[in-house]
Amino acid sequence: NAGVTQTPKFQVLKTGQSMTLQCAQDMNHEYMSWYRQDPGMGLRLIHYSVGAGITDQGEVPNGYNVSRSTTEDFPLRLLSAAPSQTSVYFCASSDLAGGVDTGELFFGEGSRLTVL
Amino acid sequence: GESVGLHLPTLSVQEGDNSIINCAYSNSASDYFIWYKQESGKGPQFIIDIRSNMDKRQGQRVTVLLNKTVKHLSLQIAATQPGDSAVYFCAEKEYGNKLVFGAGTILRVKS
């Protein structure tokens, strides 16, 4: 099993550009999520999904869109990149228990994004 | 490597010594706690978890202690090895809500 795979690992954007961070998992997890990690801070939840066709906002959703058309994939879209979105982005997945994510997350290797 | 540790507390220990990493959590309703380890350039990795009906749980070389009275969590690593060098995050969860991560602690192991 590859686990959680993120692409690209590194990306540099100019302000106003758009891009999509890809995330795929092969563990048949229903729950998938995106976090951002900034220096000196813990991981902050951007968006999450409890299954195909279902997405919801996390703690810091502004400036990002997500969709979940399949169980395996959960792309994160930046519509108009801003310097404040410079960060390391992590995709994570987990099982659900009683419809709620278990909290035991499996993370990808991360995507480092720089917005100039 | 990652620059996420610029302003994090740092614990330096000698190889072979025991390490204790502390975490204060904020939500008294949290009933599930997890420790994650993040090595440089990688994503966080699950280490051990504990539910609020327990005050201690042991794994392989790691022990998590939970003190709900003072909302404190600790991770003890026995016989610390160079491979234990990483950033360690505690995370708390209230049932039905999302996992909330702490800022992290850097563990440096001196050989």
C-alpha cells in the first residue's frame, strides 16, 4: 500500500495564480482532510470530507476549495493564491467510527507551497 | 528540512536517557488524545493514543500519561535513540468534533 500520496511536493506560485494540490489514498478510508502547517504552529484543518460527495469546512477554509468525487481522491484548490497561503500542506485520511473520524490520521508527505 | 520548529520548545536529551514531553490541552470535554511524531521533511506519524477513561497507556518504549484534573498529557520515551529526534505533537479530540493539534515540541537526541 502506498498510503496517502500527495503531489506536487514543491510548488512556487505568483500572487493570483490558481493551482490544485492532489491527494490520493489507497486504504479505503472514508475520512479525508487537508491541513496547513506554519512555523511555530500546529496543524490547522482547512477542509475535510466524510465520504464521496460530502465536504465541509475546517478551521481555516477561506481561499481554498475541495471536492470529493471518489473515495480515493481529495484535491485542494487554491483559486487565487496569496502570500498568506505560503505553507506546508498535508493531506490525511482515517477510518470512520459511528460516522465520526477516529482521530488516528494517516498523513501524506506534504506539499510545500510558496506564493510570491 | 521543515522550518516548522522555529519557535517551538526544545528538549535535548542524551542518547540512552529517558525523555518526557509535556502537553497542556485546552478542552475539558476532550475524551481522546493522540501523540504524533514528525520527522524532518515528512508528515506526522501516529505514535500512541489514550482515551479519557484511562490515565496511563504503554506502547513499545513509549508511555502516555493523562491527568484530566490539570488537563495535562505527557509522552515518555524510554532509552531515547537518535531516530527519536523529531517534532512531537499532542492532539485532543472531543467526540463528534475534529482533532485539535498543539504547536509541538522539538526533541533533539545527542549522541
